[in-house]
Amino acid sequence: MTTTETTAPPALSARRRWTVLAVCALSMFLIGLDTTIVNVGLPVIGSGLGVGTRGLEWVVDAYTVVLASLLIASGALADRFGRRRVFRCGLVVFGVASLACALAPSVGVLVAARAAQGVGASMLSPVALAIVVNAMPDPRERARAIGVWAAVFGLSMAAGPVTGGALIAAFGWRSVFWINVPVIAAALVLVAVFVPESRGPRARRLDLPGQALLTVVLCVSVGVLIEGPRVGWASPWAIAGYLVIAAATAGFVRAELRREEPLTDLALFRRPVFGTAVLGAVAVFAALNVSLLLTTFHLQHARDWTPLQAGAATLPMALGATLCAPWSGSLVGRLGPRPPLLLAGGFTTAGGLLMVGLGGDPGVPPLSAAHLLLGIGFGFANAPITDTAVSGLPPSRAGVAGAITSTARQVGSAIGIAVAGGLVAGVGPAGLAAASRPGWLVVTGCGLFLLLVARASRTAAPEPRKAGSAAGG
């Protein structure tokens, strides 16, 4: 997400501008890393705190749901009170919440602390990118910076399981949260020294009713997905959840349509290209998180692998994402979003189908091949989806479109965790392979949907955007 308008950027040297990018990209790396680093440690966390799969799903989704709910509002706060100020506040909240996670004596405290991490993270991702856009007025340089940004984000998401596995093997599961503390401390110093303050020339009003209703919709929807298999999809609790979701959604739409400055510009969804791009962002991150969680539980529960071994099994995914994310941005710049989206959909579909066909006890080579395919698909997907969402929009709306796409990514992450957890909850080691198969079909379906997004995207290479336009990360 970025703000839609920026003040005149200060005259910074090239070295200073790229230092600002490095400092802000560090925050993006932390956000992506904390979305997936916990996945590989879930079985160990469950053993340590005495909690089952559904409680563990909340450990991941408390973070992603809160992050998704607050992304857009945090950008408005930063425009009003200063981007560097809000960014530093986000770092402090994220760091304190990480300490609380590391010291959590129970799963309830851990879930609450993870939600607090989501609050802090929501003040980092959109605000940091707005800082970068403000620091780099030249469109070509800004395009290169956003390409680096996208690569860092893809790397962080894919590298999370590997990093988590190594930390858990060496220091235990609490280390995946301790590691944030020195990074946050260093980031606070670097921000104070290198990052200039900036504000939007006209601060947007806060849409508190829209924010509250959006949070209810997301939290209750994910809650029903997680708890539905336990309470029953037709139980009174589930039906009550459906009614709350429907009422909150209707209230949100009505509130947003009646406000002059809504939290979410629903008029954007009248463009079919935008709507399919947003759903594509959900699909990409749902597929990624389904893949990571199913792999984690299968390898650690069914095959007795250690967290380090399970994390290392996803290295091909990290490699594919890291190599293909910058390439994808280059293809978008030269050929438009359709070619990389076709590649993303094709590789994701192939990876999902390969996992469906591997059976109950796949060997390491085919497992690595499947993860490589999925990583390549993930790497190719991010840049063209964002470009498709904001293409053809004036600068005054492109930033909002990027913000909605960023929110959709986190919603996809939460849905992916809920779906995968619902499939394997309560399943013994012998039945994990069979229970996981519908999840791999979901991944395959997400890949096929990306092919539809590619068909809806523009075919022409994008024209350079004006200074106020940027894509969300």
C-alpha cells in the first residue's frame, strides 16, 4: 500500500535514497518472515504449550487477520501524523509484541501477542513503501526500488520456514520471536538517522465505522473457517457466524458507499480487471500458506522430520521465489502483466498437481521438485497482480488499489492457514497424506484461477506512471 499523494520529496543523495529503501525493506522482510516463520514451528509450539491444531491456527491467523484489517487505516494515520513517526511507532509495537510472544506462558497469551504483532506490522508495510516513494521522485528509479521491494517480500515469505527451522533446531521455538528484537532495535536507530519525515498534503479522515466492520468481517470469517470443522458447519454457532458475516458485510458496503472518504473505494470493484486481480492476490497467498502448513505437518508428524529438516525441504520454494520475483518485474515492464501471470498460473498448477500425485510417502526429489514449481509460481505472481490491479488508474486511485491488493494478500494467507488446518486437525500421522490431498487440489485450483487473471489482464506493456502512483507490496 502507498498513500495516494505525497509532499514534495526532500533532495536526497542517491546513496541516501537507497539507504532509505534498505531500511524500509527491512521492515517488509520482517512482516513477510513473521507470516510464515511460525509455520514450521507449529508442531513444536503445540507440544510445548499443550495445544491442538486449531489453537495453532490462531497463532498464525491472529497475526495475518489483524494485519489485513488495519493496513489501509495505518496509511491514513501516517498521512495525518507523519510517516516516519507512525513507522517508528509500528517498530516499537512490533518489537514489544515479539517479546510478549517469546515469553508467552500459554497459547492464549501467544495468540494475543501475535495479534499485537499484526497491529505493529500494519504500521510498517504501507507506511514504509510510502516513505520510499516519497524519497524517490524519479519514476524509473522508483520502479527499480519497487522491484527490489517485491523481491524482498517474496524472499521473506518463502524463507520463513527455512529460517524458523534453523532457529528452532538451535534455540527452541521461542527464538523465532526473540530474533525480531535486535532487528527492531537496529531498525529504530537506522530510521532515526536516515529516514526523513513526510506527510500527505491533505490528511484523509479516519473511517472508524468502516474499519470496525471490516475487522468483524475478516475475524469472524476466519474464525468460522477454523472452528467450523469442530463445531459443525450447520451448528447454531456456525449459523450465527454466517449471519454476523452477512450483516457486517452489508453494513460495511453501505457505510463505504455513503462516505466521501471511505476506508475502501468500492467503486474500484466495478472494474472486472481490478476485481480479478484482488482475488488473484488472495489465491496466490492462500496457495502458499496451504502448501507450507500441509508440508510442515506431513513431514514432522507423519515422517518424524525435525523442524530444521522440514524447513530445509522448502528451500527449493525459497530459491524459485527469489530468482523469479525480479525477473517477473522485468517482464511486466517490457511485456505487461499477462506473460508472468501465465507463468505463475502454470507453475502453481503444476506444483499442486505434482503434490496430488505423489501419494502418501513421497521421496525427497519429487517433493523438492513440487516445491520448486510452487516457488517459481509464487515468484512470478506478485508483480503482475499488483500491476493489473493499478493499471489504467489515475494516481489518486492507484495507491488505494495497491492498498486493497496488499490487504487481499494477508486475507489469502489467513484463509490458507484456516483451510489447511481444518483438513489436518485431529488426523493421525497415518492419515495425513490422504487428508492433505484436498488441500493440494485447492493449490491446483488457485493456479488455474491465476490463468483466468492472466486472461483478464492487459496485454500491452505498461506506460510509465506519474510520481504519485505506486504499487503495494
